[in-house]
Amino acid sequence: MLLTSGLGLGHVRAAQAIEAALRDRADVFTVDLWSLMNASVARAVQATYLSLVQNYPQLYERLYHLDERTWRLVLEKETGPPPDVLQVLELISGIAANIGTDEPRGGRYGSDKLLLSLLCAALPYDGDSLAGNGVRARLALMKWVWLRLIRRLDAAIRKISPQLIISTQMVPAAMAARLKRRGKLRVPIIGVMTDFGVHDFWKQRGMEHYCLAHESNLGSIGMPEAREYATGVPLMPDFSTPMPQGEARRRLGLPLNASVVLVLGGGLGLSVDGATALLLQRRTRMHVIAMPGRNQAARSELARLEQAHRLNLSVCDWTDRMDIYLRAADLVVGKPGGITVAESLACGRPLLASRSLGGQEGFNVDFLQRHGVGGLIADDVLLDRVHALLSDHERLNLMQSRAWRLGHRDGASQIAALALELVMQRQSLAWQTP
């Protein structure tokens, strides 16, 4: 059983890669965290999250880097979180209330709509009134929602009855770990990191196996009962043997001798149009490929730019062969999501982050900078940095070589092998039991 979260495409893509590696060797069932709640409520919560990370990045950073002890104060204890956390929750409640839900009453898990309204009403924090804090009532409601989702996951697990669970996102992983601690789940759980760092919320009793993005992350879990494996981020099968650059460019109809920059913004297409506009400010032979993902506003702006820069800009909405585009490029510019970083490194391409949402992307930026294969670049120097790097072929080749050595191209197959080994071990123990 694979657990994932479809908020962005990264966690889902990682789950798909593991499923592909297990094909013909195991029956695989995937459960998305968001399928455990009402569809319209899920969309409202997702829109709230996107508004938070795009419009209030500093608050999002604060919320993300709270350690698991703080979250357990919220979800398991009787005392409330500190006031600054409650202030962030108040902002979230305001955003969610303004977004609302978009479907009529009823539907699966229809009562979730009432719960969303109650949460929006309960979260606001009155710092000037001791009575206004309502800590116990607020915590009781939040914990009830959390336990409600866990019960739904429990029902999904019982229906499938898996021999092993793999989670590519920390929230459903924590839910499964709680079920295991309560004795309701007895199969191994594997946590798969899709970023180059480990958030404290991953560290859950009941999870015995962790697959990490890189060798430098070993030791990050720090729990005696946990086993850590530097498998790399799971990538789709085509990344196992990336094609030569010349062949990739011929497939895409790109000039063989020009410099090519690939601009990515993840599934949300964040900042793709802005970064592309910056790169096209100077007339050169550089060719830019821009991918706006599901961002229609960015797609419209890129269409305008494409008209003005026909010879220097190609816009691609979606591809399931990102490996070809990465190998065709000399350099990647874009949002440093974990999958994007892992795919770029697997193809031997440096990544200059034109924007970082903080949180997990902060781990990835630090990794790029620490290993000399990219980092966060401010808008006012992005164009100069890109041109300087493309003009210095020796330096670019060194960065590409470092990226290639850092990249893991067999993460999915390693995770699949671990999963099958653990299942076989359990079966062997069962056969030996009198």
C-alpha cells in the first residue's frame, strides 16, 4: 500500500515511481491523503495552503519548521501551542473562510464542510484575552479532526489488508505510525523522503524504515529503532539511463550548438513566467524551454512571450519524459522542489533556484549550495549568473559532473527491493512459527 499526498505533484510522482519499480512483482494500491476528506473541502484546504506559501512565505516557514514536539502539543497533549503558532493558525482560518467550498451539500464525507466551518470559527486567536484563547476547545476540535482522518485511513488499510505500507509524505506516514502504536496495524512502514533534509514530524515511533534522499542525510532520523537507507529519491524508470544530450535535443527539435536553459516551477508552475521573462531580456542565442505546469495565468503570460521570442522560447505544458528535457538542457532554473532537484541531479544538471517557498525547499537549496551545483539566486542577478555560467564552459562542465555524481538513478528500484525483502522476511517468520 502506497500513501501519498496530491497537493503537489512531487509526492505523487515518487509514489508512481515506486509502483513502476514493483510492477509485475506485487499488487500495489495507492491512497491519497486528500481522498480521506470531502472533495470540495480538500480543494479549499489545498487552496488555503497555496495562498499561505505564495503570499505569506515567512509565516509558512515558521509553521513548517515547528518541531514534532510542538505538533504533538497540538494533537496529543492538553496544553496549547505557543501564541505565535496560534496567530499563524488564525491567518489560515481567515484564508480558508474566504475561499469556502464549491459544491452543494452532501457528497462523500459531506459533514466535513461543517467541520471546516467550525475550524475557521475556532482557530482565531485573541492575544489580549485569556478567556478568548479557548485553548482546550480549540485543541479538542483539532484533535477530533485529526483522529477522524486516522479512522478513515484505518478503514482504507483494513479494506486493502496490505503486507507493507510505503509513504512518500510525512502526514499520512504519521497517521499510519499512530495506528501501529495503538496496535491496529502490524505491518512494516517505510517512510520515503522526497527532499534533501528530514522534517522532525517524520520521526514517528512505529516507523522502522526510512529511505533518504542522499548519503549526507544518514543519521537525520536519530531513533534507535529506525533503520536508514540512502536510496535516493524514487524517480521514474526513464531516469535510470538518461540519453546523451545530442539525442535529446534532436528528439525535441532543439539547436545542437545553442545554450539551452530549462525553466521549471513544479506542478504549480510558480514563478515560471517571471524567471522566463528575466532570461529573455537580453538578445542572445540562448534557447529557453518553459514549463508552467497547471498554472494557467503563467501559461497565458508565456504565450505572449512566445510570440515576441519565437526563436528563443519554447513552452511545454506537460510531459511524462522530463528526463529528455533535462538532458537536452545545459542548466535548470526554477522552484527547488525535491523531485525537481533529484531529477536534475540524476541527469547531471545544476539547478539555480529562482524562488524558494522555504520549508522543505530550504533543505534542497542548502543541499545545492553545499555541494556546488546551484542555489538560490535573486531576480536582479539571475540573468547575469546564467549568462556567466553558460559562457564559462569549463565551470559548467565541472558543475554538471558534480551533479551527475550526486544524482541517484535507481532509488525506486532500491525501495522496491527493500519492500519485497521485508515482506519475504515476514512470510518466512510466519512459516517458522509453530
